[in-house]
Amino acid sequence: MEDYAELLTKNTRTNRMNLLLQFTIIIVDVLLLGLFLKNGFGLFSIVFFLILVFISSYGNILFLKKRRLETFDAIGKYSSEEVREIIGGIFADINKREKPNIYIISSSTVNAFVTESIIKGIAPLNALYLSEDLFANLKTEELKSVIYHELGHYYYFMNPFSKNILPLDIFSVLFPFFLFLILGLKSIFSLFFLVFSFSAFVRYLTFKNIKDNEYLSDFFSAQKNGLLNIVNGLIVVSKINEIDSKIVRYLVERITRDKQRLSFQDFDFYYETLRKEIPYEFQNFDQISELIDDFLYDGSDENIPEINKESYYYEEIDGWEKFDLNHDFRISEEEYPLLIETLINNELNETAEQKVFDERYNITHPSLKNRILFLEDNKEYLEL
């Protein structure tokens, strides 16, 4: 794995270059808007265009189902007072003047993320978002580690283009359209090609060093709140989302195939009921399918068989027994060296359905395996 100091230096240099490029693009945006206004597009057209691009850039955040932290009496297994005390202590430890707004979201995945924008007057664009399931499943120190990770992004490790996507979106539409006009192109396919090309360029700039930022935010959390806490936080969140993904996928398949008896209008009810019945530690995916079928076709959650943890714990996964000695899907100090040995030797043999530790992820996050090994390989920096 990459050395922490080298990665930090490279990431800082890349973000500075991106910041300079961002200001250049903002200047180009202003010039382009002036050219379009000068050539008769009209003030109303320009304003309307900017509103559309703004909604396109930030609409998913602005219209996300969310509530301010202050409106809750309790979240998961924590009282609102406990949550405020946890977050307040973290802010005090980081000791930065600017503090993001706190929102709690309902989500089909256990999630946490931050948004930061040059538009400071709009609270949802400068915020820390935490899903309710985090508070239902994570222990206090694990929860703290997840929050430290996200605030690591907010204060230190976030691509400037990820923070402020609006200038890039304006550029990626206006500039190809301007080229289309000055080059005298007439084919609509030429315009689509130009817009697609510049959109690909925007995507490249936005995600260029995004995985590096994940490694560095993990390390920031480990510095602030301990290595094992962030490792366990990552493991629990990943395992919960594996179960969620399986439930959602199987429900969609069943409803699609049997629309006469099942309806997508009842999807939320199906999902919420099943999610309460199936714990995140669950591993027997064939049995999950059976449980969902029993529930859907008997019409009552009372017909879901009681789940016996010992009967399924190692039935589908071969490898967890190498390090999870306490059978709790969390890693203790005693178990941690065994986990690292298992990951290094690639001894975690998993089914096609269950790939928490492999390189399956996406363009935004490294695999959980690599995130843990990065922390392990750079453990000496934590002791400085």
C-alpha cells in the first residue's frame, strides 16, 4: 500500500492544482455567460439556464429527505442529548471555526457524507449527513470514528471540484455549446458529442483523486479516535449495506415477476419490516430469500421464522472464523492481527454474493480490504 506521507503530499499538490483550475473555469464561465448575453440570448435565458444547472448540480441534496438534528428526541439507541454531546466533543477536538449543519437522513443504505460549497448561505450545501441506521447499529466509538472520517473530508480531504460542482457543470454545458456555434456545426449529434466529451472531462476532474481522499480521511479518523474504532466502523457499515442490498434486490425481483399479487407501492413496508427482522450479521443468503418469500406470500411478518445466530454464522462464509473469535462481527485487539494476516494471505473465501473485502467497489471508494491494509501499513505514523 502507498505510504501515508507520500500520499498526503501528492493529494495536497493535486488539490491545489484543482483549486487553481477551478478558479480558471469560474473566470471562463463568466466570460462565456457574457458572450451569450452579448449575442442576444437574453438575461432571462441566462438566469433560467443557471437555475437549471444549479438544480442539476445540487438538486439531489436540496430535495433529499432529511431532518435537522435539533428536531429529534432520540435517534436509534441514542438520545438527542447524547448525539449532540458526541458531535460537540468532536467539533471541540478538531477546533475549527466553521461547523457544518447536521442532518439526519432516512436511507436504504447506512450512509454518511458531507457537502461543502462556496455558497455558504444555503445550509444543506454545507452539512454533515448521517443516516438513522448508523445510530441504531454502531457503538459510540465506532460512530465517532465515522463522523471523524466525514469531517476529515469536510475540513481537509475533498477534491475542490467535489465541493463546488456548479462551475464545472456550467462549463461542461456552455463551452461545448459555444464551440458548436463558432465552428458552424449543424448536426445535433455533434452537439451531443461535444457535451458528452466535456462531461467526461468534468467527471475525470471530480473523481481524479477521490479514493486517495478516502484513505486519508480514514487515517485522520484513526489519528483522532483509534485504529480499531474506524476499522470496526467500516466493517459494520459495509456488512449492513450488504444485507440491505440483498433485501432490496430480492424484493425488486419478486415484485417484478409477480405484479398480480405484489406491488411496488408496498415496497417501503416490505423493506422496513424485513430490515428489522434480519440482523446485519446475517450471512446465509439462501435463507434470506426463503425468509422474504415466507413474508411476501403469507402477508405477515409474524410468519418470518425466528433467526438463530449460531445456525447461520459460518454457513455461507468461509474465512471469518480465522479472526472473529468472539463471533460478534467486530474486531478486538486480540483479533486484529488475525484479521490482517487473513487479508494479506487472501484467505477470506467468499461466495459470489458476499464480497465485502474484495475489489468490487466503484470509482468513489477503495475496497474495504485495501482501506484496512492502508491503515495497517501506515500504523507507525499514528504513533508520531
